[in-house]
Amino acid sequence: MGQTREITPKSWLMIALLGVTWGGTFLVIELALAGITPFWLAAARITFGAALTWVIWLARGARLFARRPGTGQTANLVFIAILSSAVPFMLLSWGQQFVTSGFAGVSMASVALIVLPLAHFLVPGERMTWRRLAGFLIGFAGVVLLIGTNVFESSGATQELPGRIACFGAAACYAVSSVQMRRLPQVDPVGLSAVLLAIGALVVIPAAWIVEGPPPMPDRNTLMFVAFLGLVPTAAANLLRVTVVRTAGPVFMSLVNYQVPVWSVLLGGLILGEALPPSLFWAMSLILAGVGLSQYGALKRLFSPVARPKTFK
């Protein structure tokens, strides 16, 4: 079941790209929410991403499993689709109306801590060690330091508590779906990404219609934001995520969630002219130290002067 875990320089490059991509996503979501309702925003971005990914997959021959899947594998595929895109997209779009952006960032960073025990029991070769646990805790402390001690202060919104629960619920969905995705048999990553997004769209569209009524008519700027969300952080990033989880494992993939708040802060400073926090250097140092400690074996092999084995446990 699954594949042998393989962490290569390409794996590190992919999670770096995912960190940058998802780091700027929260800003675009907030801009898009000014012209469209939360559930329909989730439905629009996932439908756009699904359509684009399907075009690419069809051009590649539209083959998914190496062998005909059984009933259990099909059911697991639907389960992963619901938890990897449909439910977290809706939860985040809705929850961001009532929580601070800092809290949303910390909730996403918690994915790494949720994945660790799940992978320990469910994924061969992903055992939780004291070094790995210490690394993740140090990285999480860096995220909290970066965003600030006021991250858990109230935003004043009347539905703040449900909003916070929604954000943590989205984080839990990402964690569980990553672990389950790793447990799938041999599968084409492009096809898997296309099928997951398509199933997610079939779930989100009726949910949006039931909760928010017919889709609104967004203006041109909102359509541009939705198109960007569908193309970059949904279609392209979902393909990268599937590839990383399937090759390097869910624990390695969860390191992205420590990068997202860092890039969110940096991009806010570069693009919006926001003041960078004075704790940025120390926060980044903690995050890098945590990543280095938790992935010591992979880094040692990456920079070893001798030929590295392609796989390890």
C-alpha cells in the first residue's frame, strides 16, 4: 500500500513553491470576499481548478489507477476529495469572516502537529520520534512568535468562536486527507488531482446553493481574483501537494504549513507595504531550526558528498 518515501531536492523545491503560493492566498481570498459570498467563492475556485486540471489529465490519456480500483479504494478516494478540498475550502472561506488573519495562519500551522501522530499509526516509515516532535514544536513556536502574542485575542466578531472552530476544522481536514492520500495504491498524480477537485466541486456547488442561494454575479475584479485562486493555489498547488504527499510523505508535506505564515507576512510587507514585525528574524530562525531538526535525516542525505540512496525509511 502506498509508495516508498523519497525526499529529493525536487521535494524541497516543491514545498518551497507551495509555501510561497499558499502564503499569498489568504490575501487574495479576503479581496475576493468583497465581491462574492464565501461558499460560492469556494465553489468557483474549485470548479475552475478542476476544469483546468481535467484538460491536462485528458491530454495525458486520463488514466488514474494502474489497476482497476476496488469499492474500498473508490470510497477512500471520495473521502479524500471531500476532506482535501471541498470541506476545508468552505470552512476557511466562511471562518475568515470572523477571525483575524493571524489566527488563520496559526490554525494552518497546526496541520503539522495533527499529521504527526496520525502518520505515526497509519503510514509505514513515518514514525514519530522525539527529535521529530521537538522539531515540529519548535517550528510551531516560531509561527506563534512571528504572528505575535495577540494572535489569540478576540477579533470582536459575534461568531468568532465558530470561525475559529472552522479554521481548526479545515486544518484537521488537510491533515487527515494527506495521511489517507499517502495510503492510496499506485496512481497518476495529475489524474488524482483532477479527480479530487472534480469530486470536491460536486460537493461544494450544491452546498453553496443550499446555504447561500443562487450564485451571485461578481464584478470583473472578483472574477479575476477567482480565476487566480482557481489556477494557482487550487489547480497548480493541488497537483504539487499530491505529488509531495505521494512521494515524500504527509509529514514532510506538513512542513509547508510553517512556511505559509512567513510568506504571508513577507508578501504583505513587499506588496502592501505593511510593517514587518521586529520578531521576524527570530521567528524564521525557530522555524528553520524546527524544520532542520524534524528532517535531519533528509537534510543529511541531501548535502552528503557521497551518492544518496533514492529511498529510505
